[in-house]
Amino acid sequence: MSNTPSPTGDITLFDCVTQAAEQLSAAGVAFGHGTTNAFDEAAWLVLWCLGLPLNTPVRPDGTELADDPIKNTLVDVIEKAKVATLLKARIDTRKPAAYLTHEAWLQGVAFYVDERAIVPRSLIAEVLVEGSLDYWLSDTTHRVLDLCTGNGSLAIIAAMVYPDVIVQASDISADALEVARINVDRHGLHDRIILRQGDGLPKSGTHYDLILCNPPYVNAQGMAALPPEFLAEPAIALDGNARGGSDGMDFVRQLLVDAPACMTEQAILVIEIGHERVHFEAAFPTLEVMWLATSAGEDQVLLVTREALFNAGLPRYQDSGSSPG
């Protein structure tokens, strides 16, 4: 990178990002793994490729000052070639950008990620960082369970937000837990986060003060319509119909039945269900829950108390298989 007058072939950082965004748009790639539009995705890929911090300003500030660093920052021919190679991989493979860079950010925290685990993007991270759960917690909150932990991002953020808790992070996937171990070690939290492979809620007799869960919840119709970027992720982390259902609530049904036995008296359960609120309410019409505000609205993350789970009179979820987790 340089701020010297441009030789033939060099372009500004802004123009480089703009051209990359045009290529992404023309290729029809799908977003949703850390960005929501072509320009932001292009900025992520270009900045990462050039070794620049992801908070580097890219858009000109609208002034005409000759010393504007963004207007005068140049991407040379060699750097352009690196960007072109990365863009080609993003377009040709349709893999989420995070799988190409092996890095994802959630609430300002960096995480390693690869195809063994879902790309971290849970809205539960927002409610943790913004203190939305604090009303229901107290100085007696010591044990947290992060169920379906994936790459461990929610467990790590919970441990950062609540420095006095011990977090158990559980997932059915041994591969995902290998990724979670990388992140737990990277953030120096191996003494406060316990990783466990398991199918559904632990049967250890432990009672938790807070249970977090971003489960597989996509309904059958939604799974059939997923773009390639989402199909690149482990299906077990998305498909909420593993027991043969179609509304995406298979895992959640078992969770709500089993959870009270794993909760302390004042414990709460926080679940992300994405765009499945209609299916959730149809499946659990007697359950009283509280919907939490997030950047995506007030219908994607819910909170339910142990008392509400008891009062709902939920039928035990019976089938011949075991619970996904």
C-alpha cells in the first residue's frame, strides 16, 4: 500500500472495494455470515487480503481535500491480483467469506472458524453484551451452559461478560468442538470454559443458572431454499427437522421438556429461533416467553424461566431416536 502518485494500474482503496462489490453483486452471491450487502463483504475481503485492520475506513468522507488518506491510499498491481484471487474463490466456491479468511467477528470479538463449525452470528451475543439478561441474573449466577456451542463464540462472550461464571460449552459435533478449543485457548479461557461432546442437555446432574442455546431451527421448506453459502455449513447446525418434523422445532421440543431438570430455581433459558417465531408459537401455545430486542427485531431471541416451563404443561417429546444437540 502506498500514498504516492499512482503508477499505471494502481487504484485507490475505495475503488478497489467498489469494484469488488460490483463483482459480488453481479455474481449473485448470498450474504448473512457477518455482512448483509456486497459493499461490506467486499470491504471485509479486500481489507483482510491486504492485511489491514477491518475497521480501516474505506468510504471517502465526502470532502475534496488533497490529503484525504482514503482518496490517496493506493492498491498496487500485486495487491490487486491477491484481491482478485480471493474474490474468485468467494464467487466460485460460494463459501462464506469467514471460511476463506478463517476469521469471523461477533460483537467485536475475533474467532477462528472453518467448515467444521457454523459461522458465528448468533443474536444472543447482542443480548449478552448489551446486558439484556442482567435483570434475571444475580450474584448467585455461577454456572452457564452454552448448548450447541459450535465454534464456542457464545460461551466465550458469556465468560467475558460475566467474569465470575464457569461455562460448559456442549455440542454433538466433535469437529465443532475442535474449533471451539482453538477459540477458547486463543482467548485464554480454558480455566473457565469446559468443552463437552454430548447429545442434547447434559445428564450429569448439574443445575445451571443460565442456559444459552442457538439450536438447529430452520424448517424443512427453509432448508430446501437455502443458498449455497448456507449449505456450506454443517447441516446439523441448521436443520431443525432431524426427527422427521417439518417446522424446525424438533430440537427445541426436546430442549423445553428436558431443561427444567437442569435449571436452578431462578434460572433462565435463552433461545434463538431466527425467523421461526410463527412455528415456535404454534408448537408451544401455552408457553409464556419474553421476546428480547435485537438488531434484527424483537421476534428472534426469546427468554423463558424455569417456572414458565413447568406451568406450560408441555407434553414429553416421544420418538424412537435420540435428541439432536
